[in-house]
Amino acid sequence: MASKKGNLSINSENMFPIIKKWLYSDHDIFYREVISNACDAITKIRKMDMMGEYTLPDGFKPRVDVVLNDKEKTIKITDNGIGMTAEEVEEYINQVAFSGATDFLNKYKDKANADQIIGHFGLGFYSTFMVSDSVDIDTLSYKSDAASVHWTCDGGSDFEMSDGSKATVGTTITLHLSEDCLEFCNEYKAREVIEKYCSFMPYEIYLSKENEEGTETIKASEKLDSDTVIEEVHPEKKEGEDKEPELEYKIKRRPQLLNDTHPLWAKTPKDCTDEEYKEFYRKVFRDYKEPLFWIHLNMDYPFNLKGILYFPKINMEFESIEGTIKLYNNQVFIADNIKEVIPEYLMLLKGVIDCPDLPLNVSRSALQNDGFVKKISEYISKKVAEKLAGLCKTDKENYDKYWDDISPFIKYGCLRDDKFCEKMTDFILFKNLEGKYLTTPEALQINKEAEDAAAKEDAVDENGNKVEAEVVDDKKDAADNKKDEDKEPRTIYYVTDEQQQSQYIKMFKAQKMDAFIMNHNIDVPFMQQLESKNEGIRFARIDADLTDTFKSKTSKKVAAELEEKEKELSEKIKKALKNDKLTVKLEKLKDKKMSSMLTVSEESRRMAEMMKMYAMNGMNMGDFGAEGQTLILNANHPLVEYVMEHGDDDNTKLICEQLYDLARIQNAPLEGEAMTKFVARSNEIMMNILK
């Protein structure tokens, strides 16, 4: 072929800012692009062989070689793929943005499927100019009458093309690196980048240094035909050994294999062992703590998607967790944690997802076609929910063990995705006061027996003697009441601080009732989400209300007397405390040692906590939420009886204040001036005892 000079032809319909610094944000991406093109070329020649249009030589082993020369400041990337003729170089290289992969598929679409053709845009080659002063191509086409071609360009719009000297079918790309990019021909940097982007490409990738002087010693049985033997090594026979030691060879250092051509996610789940899953996890994520469990995704319709999602031991607040989901396209690494494909809450996990159908943009760094991508995201979410539900149904014992680690992820998922929440509601676990895990349906029924027992208790008079309870004669009214009861949401009681709320916990246990520990920051919004999505679920903190279960059942006469005394007592308490916002209730509590307790309605407390969370720095919230406070006084306790029977003397005022603060301490720590007054008052009361 005669020497030829010319100008690169830019395809105006596919004009992109591709040359030099504008095509990709990361300069190291050129390794991915050129090696991807090399794998493309190998795929093409294998398909030509399958279709009978070419015969691969005996012993053909597809491979890509990356050869570094730090002295010459070059990188050579060689494949034994399909190669190019001079006409194809004109078409695929000189006409920027013309996709060779697309053209190949169009030409052979009736003869072969499109699997494993990586390139989509014909622009990847030009990423080399981000790091190079000039780039050479040496290529020889598989066609029998083809001549080798040499092409060179200095990064401008001028190129030079002539006859080449390449003797084997395939292509070599030579990069003459710029001074500011010499790090890429450093062996360690090259390995790091190639392992990042190309760890699972479909053909073996080898890294070596040109004019390598390093050596290694191997056993004779391990020698390959490609090895260059420097000398034979005859190991000495060790004392006590019967056999002569095996002959060894000192050989020129072999190129390093950098990738796994058959990643675990490409296999069917039944062909993978637990140890393989764990080893893959350790290798890919460099995490030597074993994952809890994993989900193997394998889908062919309506889109092609494979992958493995691992549930690591996280066991911490969800805000501080950072997972890694690696996204691949035909075994080519694209990015970590692309939120359009991976539901946001799944990014707490670690895993790999390979989807050849992803509609990537020119630099493969962003996605197109939102509708299609959304379907992929929804599928992944659905499979995760199905896996978790199945685990809860079939392996509840292990599901219980995993719960503390995975609950932040599941709760976050319920907050972010209504469909996920709907699928998971019955498989959410709640840990009770004894450390036992119950599902949502079980948690809703846990206190029903105690509540039913309380409802059947005998009523008592003012002296504590049993009296005949009033009976509902109208059976229709009884049936209607039962229907109304069934319609009402059942309450799940919870605890946020086992120590602070210990008195309430003691009361619950005494009545054989149970509550659940909900002490993560995410729990409050999570509970609100479940309440909003499920009519039959209501949450209340253990100190939010006093149910009939904790009260002695009384006759109508006693109830009326208590109501009358409550009005008088309420005025006395409010006056002593100088607090008109406080609600005061007089009840006969079953726990006769309990003098007073404070409840704060669930709605008021949640609102107060939300306001506190979002309050601006320095903003004084004062007694916001105090309207929801109710002071419950036990009519069965001597201190309360004393207040009811005595006037507004000094002792009565002291006792009122002390009853209120004792109730407050059970609900939340006293702060500042309140604690100072409580300590001083306690001392005064003890001094009064001495008198």
C-alpha cells in the first residue's frame, strides 16, 4: 500500500467532545476502553469461526497483552482478535464516532447474537489521547488477502497510514505517554487500574514489562510452551527423602494474569458453593468478615441481568454505612453505586450487577432511557424483598440472628420504597424485652391475651372488695362492640431507653404484657411509615398512655367517686406546681407501690422530638409538648391519699411537687434548675422525717 496522509473525518451526526480532556472525567479510563475494544475484536473473530467464515489456528487462546516500557514511556496493548484492513481503519478510526461494534452487529445480525460485543460508540479508542502525545496502531486483518497496516496520529486532526510489519492476526495499540501521565506505565499503577476496570472481562489479560529482566523458578511439570527457559535447576536431595527432587527451571518472569474470565455471577446459582460466594466476596471487596448471606440475581427476560448482592455485617446507624454495588456491562466495570440502577437503600449492601442491556451514554458514565432503567431498579428491589421474605419463612432461626445487622437497611428501604415496604411489612422483626424476635403479625397479637384477661377481671369497691360487674344485656350491642374492637388498630408498644423507662417496663411485665426495643434514630420515621401504610398498626411508647390493663376494675359508683375527687385533686396539684397545662388523672393502679407516673401522648412527644430535631441552633423550645403530659396519681397510695385529705399546707405542697418530679424522673432525666430543686426538696423531706 502506498503511503497516505489525510485528515480525520468527523461524523457530524455523532459529534461529541471526544478528543483529549473532554471525553471522560477520569484519565485512567483509557485502559478500560482499549482493553474492551481488544475483547470486542476477539469476540468478533470467534464468531467468524463459528459461522464458518474463518478458521482459528490450532491451539488458539484468546488473550490481551499489556506491555509496559517505562524507559521508552510507552504502553502496548495487543489482542489476537479480528484485526483491521486499511479500509476498515479508514472507516472505524479515521471517521470518529462511527461504531465498529454496531456495524458488525448489523452486518451479521441474522447469523449471530449480539452477546459480548462491548463497544457501542467507536469512541473508546480516542480516550488514549487523554494520556498520550501520539498513538500508533499496528493491525493485520483475519482476511486471507489482507496486508498489515500501520497508523499513527499525534492527537490533532492529522494522521499517517502506511503498510505495516505485523505478522500475526490482531491489533497492537501503542501509546506514547505525555510527560504528565507517565504513572500509567508504572507496573503497580497499571495493575491497579486494570484490576479496577477489567477484573472480569471475558478474555485473559496479561501484564508484563518489555525487556523484562526478572526471573522466577518453576517445577518442570509446570512449564508452559510459552515459557523462556534460562537454565535448569537441580534441587539437592534432602535428608530422609526417598525420591530425587523434581527438576526445576529458571525462566523469564511470566506475564501476570490480571482477570477472572468466568466471574461467579455469570454461573447459575446451583453451580456455586457457599465457599465460592465467600471467596468472591473477599476478593472483590477486600472484606475478610464473612457476609451474612447473599442473593444471586439471574434474569434473561425482559432484560438480561445477573449479579450477586451481599448483606454485610453493618450493625450501626444507617447514616454512617457506605456500601459498594459495582455495576458492569458485559463484564466491563462501569461505576460504583449508580443510583438510577441501584435503589438508594440497596447501596448499603455490597455486590456486583452485570446488565448488558444498560442504555449507557458515550462515555459509559451515565445512563439514558429512564423508563427502562427504572424497571431494572424495580426488579432488583423485588428480588431482594422475595429473598428476605423467603428467609423469614423457611429459616427463621438464622433470620433472627441476622436481624440486628440488616434491620437498618430494611427500615431504610421501607422509608424509601413503598412497594418494598408493602412486601416486607409482615417480615419485619421486633425484638421484645426478653430478646426474642417477633414478626409484625405476631407483635400485634402479643398483648391481646393480657388485655383480654384484664377485661374479664372482677370489679372492686372503694375498699377493694369484689362487686358484681355491670353486664351488657343487649346482645346486639355486645356484637356491635366486638365489631368496633376488631376495626380498631392494635397497638405495638415500644421502648427507646430500657434504663430510663425501667419502671414502666416493670409494670408491663407484672401484667404479663410485652414491649419492643426501638432505639435507632431511624425507628421513629420507620414507625410512622408503617402506620401510614397499614390501617391496623399503631405504635405507642411504653410511657405514652395508661391502659385499662394497669388499673383496678371498679364499680360505677367507685368510678364516679374517683372522678369527683379527681377534679378537686387536679386543682390542688396545678396550684402547687403552678402549671395549668398539666392534665391530672386519679386512678386505682394495680401496683400499690407506685404513687405517681407521667404519660406523654405519642402524638405530642413525636411532634416535640421532631421540632427539637429541626430547631435552629440556639432556639429555645421551652415546654413545647407539655400539653400532652398527664400526671397519673394512684388513689391506692398513702401519699396521694394524704394530698386528697389535707389542705394546702406546706407538707401538701412538698408532696405534690415531689410526686410530680418522681413521675418526671421515670419519663426523662431532670435537667438544670429542676434537678437542683428536686435535690433540695428531697433533703427537706428527710429533715422533716427527723423532726
